[in-house]
Amino acid sequence: MCETDAHSHIHEPVDAVMERLNDPGVAASLVTLLDNAELMSTLVLGLSGFMERGDLILDAVAESVNDVKTAATEGNNSYPSIPELTRLAKQSQEALPLLSSILDSSMASPETVKLLGSMTEAATEGVARAQSEGTRVKGVRGAMKALKDPDVQHGLGVMLEIAKSIGQKYNAQASAQVSKV
């Protein structure tokens, strides 16, 4: 391979990233994704924790129900009253369709939880490293320098694909809403 071929091959990922960034839909989706990275991280950690501890949570709920039954028959006042339990039961019943739809969706699939867990870890590590090292990208030159790092290229490529998918889903939903009107 001649030197110019090697040189152009090195810049292909950078050029591809820059070309994708010029797509307004990808750019807007990427901005939305970045604006909500902390929220996504928190949600994913919570969902991951819930999924990992589901059996423990259900056991705790079952034990609490048994405690309430025991307290109700023994007249122990440290537990909720029957009207309070009725209100909680009604609220739980109202929440069941939402919980069922979440658990039946791809959001609760093991692959999604694992992927989101990995993304959350990466976001948390990246934020900590940026804060401790004072990472800043100043201008186009700084961005181009950062794009020489293969990890940055790969990570940005993944984020661009996510941003594109978000844009496509958003556009499909928006089109469906417009056609309903």
C-alpha cells in the first residue's frame, strides 16, 4: 500500500464521522442524546438494579404482606390500616398496565438492560474522567485531534448510529401523529 493510500485510509473514519455530523437529523438527535445522558444513566442504573434484584424485591414484598396479615390479626398498630392498604392496592392496580408494558417491552430485555448498563458505566466513567482531567475540546482543531483516537472514533460512530435511530423513530412518530390529524 502506498503512503497516500495509508494516509487516506486513516482519515476515512474521521471523514465518515464529519459527514454524519453534517446531517441535521443526526446532529439534532446527538444533541438530544447528549443533553439527556445523565438522565439516561440514572434511569438505566435504576432499571438495571431493579432487574438484578427482582427476586429479592418480590421476596421482600411477600414478607411485608405476611407481616401485614399477621399484624391485622394481632391488632398491631405499627402497620398500615385497612383503608391505607386499600388505597395502596388501588394505586398498584392502576400502575399495573404501565408496569406490564414496560416489562413486556424491549426495555426490560436482558440485552437492553446489559447494553444500557454498559452505556451508563461508560457515561459515568467519562464524566468522572472529564471532571478530574478537565477535558475540554477547543474548536475544530481540538475536535479533529480528538477524532484521531480510535476509541473516540468508535464511540462517536456508535453515538451517531444511536442518534440516527432516534431521529428515525422520532420522525416516524411525528409523521404518524400528523397523519392522524
